[in-house]
Amino acid sequence: MHLRLFNELQDARYALLRTFRGDGTPVDTPIWFAIDDDTLVFRTKLGPKTRRLASRPEVELIACDYRGRPRDQARALPGRATVLSGDEAEAANRTLHRRYGWQWNVVPMLSVPGVTNVHRDLPLREKLRRTRTRNLWPDSVIVRVDPLPH
């Protein structure tokens, strides 16, 4: 068990995920996450972030607020990201759902000031369907982050 991951993020509701473009430029995104055994898991929409992770799986995680502002004295924790599939992805999605409860599927459908809502263009009927499902959404993936020594 990687205690430093737990110590830095165990009481955080959000983590700043830092991915890297091909030229090394960092891209920061606040995420909801769950710590499962000795790894961290999060859900993301298929798109630029998943393409960055496929070409460069090294990431950093920093405890932050919902807008991505790092906590005082928060340290960047290096990790290696892997996109999960099948039963492993569904199990991680259930872990995330347990952690965030009803908010897990509802908040991504809402307009929150200062937060980019990647699901804003979904039709209302699809938004309502997604709020009731416990399965992984078809345009989303679960990513596992294994901590790296630093």
C-alpha cells in the first residue's frame, strides 16, 4: 500500500490531475477520484485527455478544491495512468459511485460556475437517463493511476 498517496489525498474531495501534451506542456484538470487498494481511479470523458494519457501516461496528482486550486502545501504526486476496460472499469466506477453517492451522476449534468461541464450539450433526455444509471457512460472511461516513487 502506498501510504504517501493516501496521506496526501485521503481527506481531499478533489485532485488536480496534471497530464502532459506531446511537447511537455502540462494540462491541469480537477477530478473526482477514489482510492482503491493502492491505486487511484477516476472517470473522464473520451477526448483530448485520454489521447494525452495514451501517448504519455505519466501524470501528477495534487490535492485541490473544485476549481483546481491546489491546497496549501499540497505536493505533486507522480503516477502512471492506465485506461481500464470491462469488469475492471465497471468495478472502479462502482467504487467512485459509492464515494460520491447521488452526486456522482448528477453534478456532471449541472452548470457549476467556474467549472467546465463537458456534458453541457447532451439532450435533456440523455442527461436524465445518465443520472439514474450506475453503469459507466458510453463516452467515458475509468483511469487507474498507480503511484510512482518521487
